[in-house]
Amino acid sequence: MKKSLFIVLVVFSLSAFAQNMNKKAYFQHDVGVFLGGAYYIGDLNSRHFFMTQPGIGAFYRFNYNYRLAFRGGFNIGSVMADDSQTDDPDQLERNLNFKSKMQEFYAQAEFNFWEYRVGHADYIFAPYVFAGVACLHFDPMANIQNTWIQLHGLSTEGQKTSFNKQKQYKVWQPTIPFGLGFKLSVSKMITIGFEWGPRKTFTDYLDDVSGKYVDPLLLAKEKGAIAALMSDRSKVLDHTANYGKLRGNPNTKDWYFFYGFVVSVKIKGKPKECKGAF
């Protein structure tokens, strides 16, 4: 479903872009902030908006015309999930949890369904879609006895060890942000709005969970006792019995989402405002 939504929004955005490149330009600029939340969907969670954490951001936007704008900025926040917060018996037995701080730098295009211009009485609101590219930094950690342990580098699934040649995942990743929003001009200078934006990633390790359990004895020998402990938190009595079993689903990638309110202030426009301004 998420893949289909992504394809539909990208196709629509490209179509809107092609249809509006010939619109008369007016080159309006604004800066703004994002205030909302962030959440994740992956091996430890499948519910939208569940365990949402705070998210904030700032951006600059160049409005090319009444339909098309280009925006660049950054968002910061965190995501988290916990097997103990589900009714699934397999997850309850696996007993994993994580949280990760997220720093995202992005560039995207916005395409208004209706003509829009801040400060103009005839074009005061519009729904829009957006799509772009982003660079994400994340840092998964897990909680054990009220202590948060950094997971990257522990090789909890045997990455970069003598018994597993799998490469260690990178904590800097490209992503594709896209989504929906609504904007409203409330004065000559100010726009408020709301948006929801999934992020398609190319990693399955936002939560440090993807593949199979490794031999805890071999892992402890090469990476230490903490690595072996964080690799297998399951409630089974003999952890060596999990060796080779699936710890996560390697056939799917993780997703993260930002959603919330957007407030921006116009900082520059054409010297002569169009007729109909507030």
C-alpha cells in the first residue's frame, strides 16, 4: 500500500510540474518552522502514529508561481518501538525495543492543487503534494534495565565478523520524502498548514533489526558480552536455540514519518503586489 501511494504521488507531482512550468512566475520567498511528531514502521511496529515522538524543523521555500514551490530544510526528532507494546506472541517472545534520534536534510518540490499565494485574497488556501530527496542520520539504541545502549557497531546480527561477511549498515542513508499537506494564508505575511510525509528508506536497520539470530557465543567472543546480550533479548531459556532463526523480516525496508503543523513567514516578493491582496 505504501509503495502504491508513493508511486501515485510521484506521478501526480511530475504531471503537475509539467503542467505548471509555463505559469507566470512571481518569485516569492518565505521561511518557516515545522512542529509535530515522528514515528516509524518496521520490524517492531506496523501501526501508523503509534508511539509518536516529538519532531521539529525549519525550512526555506521559493515559490516559483501560484502552483509550484521548491523547499529545502531540516527536521529533527526521534522514533521508537517496543515488542512489549504489541499483542503478537512472536514479538512478545522476541522482546526487543529501540529508539533512534533522526536528523534529516531535504530538498523537495511542492505542487498546489489550487492556485495559492500568501497575502492574496483570491488564493488563500490550497491542498498540495510534495516529493523530493533527503539525507538521514539515525542512531539506534536499545533499553535494558533503564540504560540505553548504542547498537550500531555491536554487530547484533553478526555484521562484519569472521563468521558473517555481511557489511555493517551505514547510519547516513538517502531517503525519499513525499506526502500531502494543506496551506492557508492568514495575513499578508503568514501561512499556516498541516502536512503528513512518509519517508521511503533503503535500509532495514532503523531499528537495528533485519535478518537472523547469530550464535551468541561466537558474537560474544568477537564483539563482547554486551553485543551478545543485545542481539538476543528473547524470553527463551537457551539462546543458542535461536541461532539461524529469523530475528526480523529482511524482505521489507523500514519507513519513518513526519507529520504536524507548518508555519511560514514571507520574506520577499515582487515589489508590486497583485490586485486582490489583503
